[in-house]
Amino acid sequence: MIIPNKLILIIKTLPNSEGVYQYYDKNNRLLYVGKAKNIKKRVSSYFTKNHENKRVKILVSKIENIKFVIVKTEIDALLLENNLIKKHQPRYNVMLKDGKTYPWICISNEKIPKIFQTRSIKENAGEYFGPYISTSVVKTLLNVFSDLFYSQGWTPFTYINRIVKTEDELNNYLTIMSEIKKILTGNLSVLISDLKKSMVLYSKGLQFEKAQIEKEKISILKNYQSKSVVVNPKINNVDVFTIVSNEKTAFVNFLKINSGSIIQTHSLELNKKLNETENDLLSLAIVEIRKRFDSKAKEIYCSHDIENIWRDLIITLPKIGDKKKLIDLSLKNAKYLLLEKQKKRINQIKRVDKKTVLEALKRDLGLDKLPLNIECFDNSNLQGTSAVSACVVFKNGYPSKKDYRHFNIKSVDGANDYASMQEVVYRRYKRVLDNGARLPDLIVVDGGKGQLSSTIKILTQLGLNKKIPVIGIAKRLEEIYLAEDKTPLYLDKRSESLKLIQHLRNEAHRFGIMHHRNKRIRKSLSVSLEKINGIGEKTIVLLLSHFGSVKKINSSNKEDLIKLIGKSKADKILNFKKLKGV
């Protein structure tokens, strides 16, 4: 088959590494998620082989973009593949039967807990361990448990069918189950240490047969440990953040680690602003990504030594060991993305027929007319400070960037989304009414019932509640809240209506974050340069472009300043520095 030039360029940049690959169509919809020991080799095979399966042929014909994540082991790839499939439900994973369920080991919540293999997870049924690559791995583990505890005269599997006659008998059994849990979570060091102590005691007591049994147990555990550990299993519920950049662009990579395995990953591209360092960008990205994925991790590993502005959060800068390996793996992913960006911009998505999309949106939301003019609001703040809001405008289904507006919150102290939403909605539509401008056909707010109610309250105050339909989109489940309906609306994940609403929300969030960043930059400048009479924005930009930072401007000499901006402005800056004792 003929491979499009764009895909040829993508395939050339793919790594010869183990990981997970994702196929996207022309509308940026996820088609398929797969894992491979060699990403480049596996992906290339889709375009070089003659596929007999018609569904595979259809899949290949729809591929317009390919993304990937490099991982450390096959188990990492398995876990990540499973999570991505469950979250996004790619169409062709279902059709090609690749989204199969993998075996787990369950220890039930009963008084006398059972241990068994299963492919289905039931809430509150017990503790689940896995998933495992195959049933053979599960059987091996069950055999390990049997070998470990045969000296008791029975195994945990036969004992559950016995009647517990004494409290000591039950306690003995529960102790064994506790040791099995240690094995399943990878926490073997304590168990091996206990077995070594028992072996020494038996040897000293001349009970050499029992000592040999303990030695065999240690050998079994060490052999299992060497094959099962993905990362250090003690690394639990940790976020990993790294950043790489060039002159214009930065990529931040995020890994979610739980029980020593990667369970989630995400990469964020940022355009660098004037005077922004990698540390600045990484701090902003951490706020954004943790909010987006609702992360509750109490510790993060970073590639850079950033300032800790968060309460009850530990920031670690690993130098050696397993923690450093995670940093290296994350950096590897970020570097590949940056390299791909430098070689070719490949994410040029063709526009779809927006009229069809708007008609679908009208039908799904039960609107009276086609929403040709849509406005979306989002709030942004950093730890409750520098609160801003953004309003983006879509006309005929496309962003109308000249109509975008941002707002500095004036009447609200701290992080109060509801009050902030009320302020910006009032300011926005009070001005529209005063100027006799056109009202939108639909208002979208980023948030659930609270943000929606706040918006409706203000529209009612302005007499617009019956004139403009309003919806809210909640992040967690992407449910849609309507003004007069207590039950949220769940649109199909593949629907063009939901894609358009998500595009509005994401664009409002991006625009708000950008304004927030610019505000921070201006705020830092206002402390010094902007307070000098006769020194305008153009001069500040020129100074920063030349010197790189406010600190270097302050330490510059008179000759350098005169050469760059002239004697008059140089004298103003020097007099200001003298006055402030700089």
C-alpha cells in the first residue's frame, strides 16, 4: 500500500523501544491503542503487510496521526494499554478484539478469605492484584504460594474448605494471607528477612530439615522478585514531571506511578514566552496537569529544582536509583516529542463540515435555533492568587480569536469559582447590552451545577435567562448540565457535539492559562521597570530581549544601557535604581 508522506515522516521518528502506540483519525479521534516491544517495527508492519482482515484494512486507511509512550517493561505497557482502552474506548480495539480482559488475583473480604483467579473486578469484593500478562503467570504465582506454605501441612487453597475450630488456627491462616499480600504487592524484603531469621534459628536448634525448607522459600521468593518488579514497588502514588525545551517550545511529560507501575501518562506542549525559564513552565504545567487528572499524590518527582508553592506536597529531585530511572524514562518521552516537533509539524487537522456538527449540537441539546455564535467561560488561578477568567467565542463552529476576551477578577478574594463566574458573566453581558451588540446563541461554562447556577443567577438579573441557553460541562465524567434539568446529559464520547463542547472548554482553558502567565510576567515587571516614568512596554521588551532578565538589567552598566535605549531612558533607569538602592 502507498503510505502518505505525513505518516512516513512520523514513522521515521518513532523509537525502537518498548511502549504503547495510539492511532488517530483526521478528526483527532483515538482509533486504536496497542503495545509493542519495538514501537517503530510494530507500527511499520501495519503499512507494509497485506492485511486479509477487512477491519484492519479500514483501520489503516483511517490513520492520520500516530502518538506513542515509551515504557520500561512489558508489564508497564500492559497496564498503560489497559488504562487507555478503558478510558477512551477506542473503536477498533473493540472491533479487533484486542481490548480483552486480563487475569487478576483476588483475595476476598470474607472472615476466612479465599484467594482465586478472576477476569472480572467487582466493587468491594476484595483486594485485587494485577493485571497479569497471562493465566500462566497467575498459575505460577499460585504455585509459589503453595510451595511456600506446604510445610504447614496444607495450602491456603485447601484450608479455606476446612472448618476453623480455634482462634489460633484462624490467626495462623490470616498471617499466611498477609504474607501472600506482601508477595503480590512486591514488598518481599520483610518476608525474606523473617524467613532468614527462622532459617538461622532452625539451624542453631539442629533442625536442618526445617532450615532447608525456609532456605527453599527464600530461593523461590528471590526468583519471583527478580522477574516481577517493574519499578521499586515501594514507589506508590507518585507523580513524575519532566521538561525539555528549545528556543520556542517546551514539552512536559507526566507519569502516574502506583505500586511500582506506570498507570497513566500525558504530555503537554507549551509555547515559551519572553523571559520564561524551564522551571517557570514546569511549575505551571504541574498545576495544570494535576488539576486535569485530579491527582491526589502527596509526592512528585521532578527533573528540575522548582520552588514548592504547594501545601502538604513533597517535591523530590532524584539523583540515583529507581527514582532517577523514572525521571530518565519521562525525559526520554519528552525528548522524543521535542525531536518530532523539530523535524516536522504533523498535527495539521483538516476542518470538518461544521454545519453538520452545529446541527447535531442543536439536536442533542434541544436548542431552538442553530448555535452559530457560542461563548465559553473558564476561571484560572494559582493557589488562589492572580485570579483571571477567559471568554472564547466560536462563530459557525470555528474559533473567532479576535473576539476572545480575558478578565482580571476585581471583586473576589482568593479562589472562588462561583463568585468569579458571576463577576465575569455580569461584566461581559452588561457591556453587550449597553453597546447593543449581538447576544450569543449558546453559553458554555467550564464546571458543573455550581458554575451553571452562578451564571443563570446573573443572566436572570440582566433579564437574559430566557433569551440565551446555558450549559455546563463537568471535567470528571464530561457530563453536560442543562439549566432546567437536575439530571446531567451524557453525550456519546464519539459524538461531534461533545467534541465541539470539549474544544470550546479546552480553548477557554488555554486562553485563560496564557493570560494568567502573561499577568504573572507583567506583575513581576511592574515591581521594577513599569514603575519608571517614560519607560514603556516596547522599551521593556527590548531590554528583556537583550539582557534576558530584570536582574541582569539591574546589574547592567550605564554604557550598555545608553547603547541600547539611548541616554535619556538610560538615565531614567539609573536614577530609579539609585533611588531604590539597587
